[in-house]
Amino acid sequence: MAARIIQVKVTPRARESSLTQAADGTWVAKLKSPPVDGKANAELVALVARHFECSKAAVSIKSGASGRRKLVQIAL
């Protein structure tokens, strides 16, 4: 099974949730959720799964779970 790893810069407490790709190839995720009790990470997983049209179980945070820059793995 192939996997894709993307680098994501997260901005919590945004007005609306969105996932866009920057010019340098990194992704920018704006999340409504606050970074408390894993709520922002859960929203990020759901947002990435919806964008790449896969299940939430296929998306995992490989590193940076407590920071703003994360490496996210997507099993395709």
C-alpha cells in the first residue's frame, strides 16, 4: 500500500476550516478547533481525509502532534 507524507502548518482557532497548498509545496491548514485535548489534531485528520478523499483511519500524524508544523501520512 502506497503512502504519501505531507508537511502541514496548522493555524488553530481560525474563522473557518480550510486546507490549501502553499507555493513551496507545504500545506496550510486553518482549523476552527482550539489546540486543546487533541481537538485540533482530530479536526486536521478529518480535514485531510476529506480533501484527499480517503478514510480518517488512512490519515495519521507522524510527527509534530503538539506543534504547529506536522508531518501527516496518508495511506493511499
